[in-house]
Amino acid sequence: MKLADLVEITKLRWRIERDFQNLKQELGLGHYEGRGWRGFHHHAALCIAAYGFLITERSLIPSSGLCSAPIRQAPALPDGYRPRGSARPA
């Protein structure tokens, strides 16, 4: 394995750890006290959706540093895209 690939994988692990800590601290992922899988899954899904929203909103705010990251555009939806649960076309 190349050293550059190994370093990139290691950095990815720490990025995931940081995201998980943010989910627990900022959005209450660790606050669930129920007993069932369904309730925990619902709680976790909402926390992750809220975290995705916050990350998106933070990316729109320009940083005060000299070099800021470019704002990414949302990818275009493919032709014929139909959201899950929407009514079927006639």
C-alpha cells in the first residue's frame, strides 16, 4: 500500500471520529434513553439529517481566513428522478 493512501485512510478515520463526536455533542445523538431499535434508529436518523443540514449551512458561510474553500453546488438530479414515497406518474 502506498504511503499516501495509508495517510488518506488514517485521516478519513479521524474525520469520521470528529463527525461522530459532533453528532453526540451538538445534536444529542448520545441522549437517546429508549429501549427499542426502532426508536433509536428514528432518533439517529433525525440527528444525522440535522447534522447534514448544519454542515450544508456552514459551507455557505464564507470563512474569515484568507483562503476559503469554494462553495460546492448541489448535484443535478438525474432525468426521471422520483423521490421515494411520491405518487407514481400516470
